[in-house]
Amino acid sequence: MSEIVTVRVEGMHCGACEQRLRTVLGRLDGVGHVEADHTTGVVRLRFDPAHTTPDALATAARDRIEQAGFTVTGDAQREEAGQS
């Protein structure tokens, strides 16, 4: 079973920004899939809760996003996979 953490990101302006975030966030432990959408400013991380917790992932994602030159706005949101 997988879960999803959703993060709002400022500074994504194009497909290259999306790809950069997919690359850096896809390397995080437990992350199986990353969706980034510059039009909405939303990044969704699908992860395996057997490998990381939502809080640990949110913290690590925030660090990576900021290291990549973007800004996280607000708190990460958690949802179970299968919800939209």
C-alpha cells in the first residue's frame, strides 16, 4: 500500500522546473512516484510507508525543494493512494 504527500511549491514556471523536482524528489527514500505541476504549483509524492513516515518525507522534501531553488508554501498534506 502506498500513501501520498502533497506539497505546494512556489517558483515552478515550466516543464523543466517540474522535471528538476521529479528528479531530486524521486531520489528520496521510499518515494515511488513524483508528480509536479507548474500550473497549479502542486507536487505529489507517492511513497511506501514501510520505508518512511509522512512527516519525515515532508521534511526531507522541503529541504530538497529549497535546495533546488524553490519555496514550499504551507504544510504538507497527506492522503491515501487512490484518493484524488
